Amino acid sequence: MTAADPVAPALRVDGVLFDVDDTLVDTRGAFVHALAAVARRYLPTGPERDAEILSVWRADAGGHYAAYTRGEVSHEAQRLARANELHARFGGPALDEESFAEWDGVFDGTFRAAWARHDDADDVVDALLDAGVVVGALTNAATAYQQAKLEATGLDRVPLLVTVDTLGFGKPDPRVFLEACRRLGTDPARTAYVGDEPDVDAAAARDAGLVGVWLDRPGARRRPVDEAWLAGVTVIRSLSELPAALAA
């Protein structure tokens, strides 16, 4: 390890847990393609409204994805509800189970084809591993889905440790963070959790006894940020900033 190596300084953690979507993988970018494909087929809108459609989808004002992460509804049910809310907002037809299957074929096929890792993901994972830090992934999505995503983007060297399937619920419940640390083999107090959501990721990890790191990538945020979420949380703008942020 050279003097110029960004992780050469001692780190205050032995392990790093990563969120997957919009942390390691550019899920927002994949949504851009998937929702544009849906809009061209189902919505009476032009490309000039695609950014608004993306914003509504990501905001999920009805809280359907959060209900899925609490184990209250299935993945298919939450996506159907969100699709119908999107259609109601932008003038698309109401979807029943049969028509949703076709809709989801358009959405999911385009979404998967657009999966790509963030440009800063490879280098930071390699740097941490080279420094002897163990890494893993903790995500609120399904195991098979996220494993496919890591494999498709060349990030499957990051073990997928805990998903919403593991305990039947996901973040921000502290038990999922502690289970991920147990599987990683690290003390929570010496484990960082890095994610793009300040509340569900960074603040929840902090409250579970981990080092909470909010990856605040440039661009539009999903929703307004409560400053209370950031007390005791480390904030970075790129994964390339992570090693220095975790230096002892």
C-alpha cells in the first residue's frame, strides 16, 4: 500500500455495509429508462414530462414501498399500487392484475436492461478490501432481485448479507442492521452503513449503533431532508470520499 493510497490511514471501522440501490447501483438512472418506456406506451405525455414522472415514482407518496419493507404487502402489490397512482396522476388507464402483468413486463424488462454500477463503486470496494475491511450489502429489496442486480453490474464480490426476505422486514428496523453485522462478523460500533437515504439508511444505522453514512449524491433529492436525521451522521457526496471519512 503506497503513501498515496486513499485508505492507507487507519480506519475507525472493521467492516462496511452498503445499500445497493442508488449507492452501488445507479437505480435512479435505470428508472429513467423504465418509466420512459412505460410513459411512451401507457401515458398521454411527451418526453418533457419524464422528469416529473420519475420524481413522482421515486417519492412514492402513498408509502407503498415502505409498506413492502415492513412486510405488509408483496412486491407485486406495491408496484401495482404505484403504477395505478402514476396513471391516475398522468392520465393513464387503470390497471387490473392482467393488464398490470403486461405493464410490468415493459417496466421490469427495461429496468433490468438499464442496471449499471455507479462509476465510484468499483474503486471504493476494491480499496476497502485491499485495506482488510470486510464489506457486504444490506438492502430493502428481495434477495433474488438484488443478487441479480449485483451480478449484472459486476459487483457480486460484495456479498449480499441481508434483504427484506431475511427477517421479513427491512430498514429502518435496527434488527436488520444488527443481523447484517452478525453475518459480516463485525462489532456494530466498528461497522459503517452507507446509503443514499438520510433517514432509512444513515440515521437508522446510527440509531442501531453503527456508523451511519449518508451518501448525498449531487442532483434532485427524493424528498426534503430533516436536519435531525443528520446528527451524528457522516455525510459524503461520492463513494470516493468514504475512506477519508472513515479515517480514525
